[in-house]
Amino acid sequence: MTPQAMIELFQKHVNAELAGDLETTMATMNDNPHLNHVPTMAGGVGRDGVQAFYRDHLVGRFFPPDVKMASVSRTVGESQIVEELAISFTHTTAIDWLLPGVAPTGKPVEMVVAVVVGFKDGRISHEHVYWDQAGVLVQVGLLDPKGLPVTGAESARKVVDPSLPPRRM
């Protein structure tokens, strides 16, 4: 696939996820995809597993209504894209792929997500999604950062604005 074709297919995939369009989401994927949200191990393996995960946990339920997403960077290789996204929202709905078993806290969250998207046979073959889970847990009040080498929203803000000062040691 050309770099532009990979970018366009991934954008179609994300737009379908956000719109709640399971059929289009799955149409962007090959016959044996896998999806892994690395910090929580949420996802699916194989077409049926990925479709069940999308249907029951992600498509149309991606984030609360006030979500804001902005691209920080994109790297396009021969058969993969790595997309870095800044995401902010208020935790007003359950997001079980991000915070399994955690009821909405009403707290604001800022996070940066890195998505590694693989392509095979003209379709998406996999997604590996990474984020700072400790930072998210701090922001929703489930982890006290005192005495720990973790931060909250500050780490996401520093990715978006590298001129911010580093953590004091």
C-alpha cells in the first residue's frame, strides 16, 4: 500500500469507530486482525474476537461526548503507521477498555496515546495501542502519585508542548 492509502484507510477506520459504524470499522480490517490495548490488555484476536470487542466495548462508546483528539505526530513506514494522539475528556461514562470496572468519576483526563497500525493485503491487520495508565489512574483519583515516579496530566501536556519544564528530580 502507498503511504497515503494507509493514512486514508486508518482515518476511515477511526471515523467509523467514533461514528458507531461497526460494519465500516470491520470492513477496513483484514481477515485475521488483532487489537491490543496494551495497558489493560483489552481487545480481540481474529475477526470474530475483534468484532465482538468493537461491538461490545468500543465502537460508538469510544469516549465520553466531550472528547477532544488532536494528532501530535504520525510516522508512516512500509507497512505500518504510528499515530501519536493527544486526547482529553471528562470521565462521565464508563470506558471499560481504558478503565475496566471503574465507574465514571466526573474527573477530567488528559492523555497521549500511541497507536501502531499494521497493514496487510490492503487492510488493517493489527492495532497496538499504548498510553500511560498510571497517569490516567492519577487523574481519576485511583492512584496517589505521592512518593511514586508517576505524574498525571502533566506528562500528556509535555508531549503536546515540549517547551514545558521537565519534572524536578
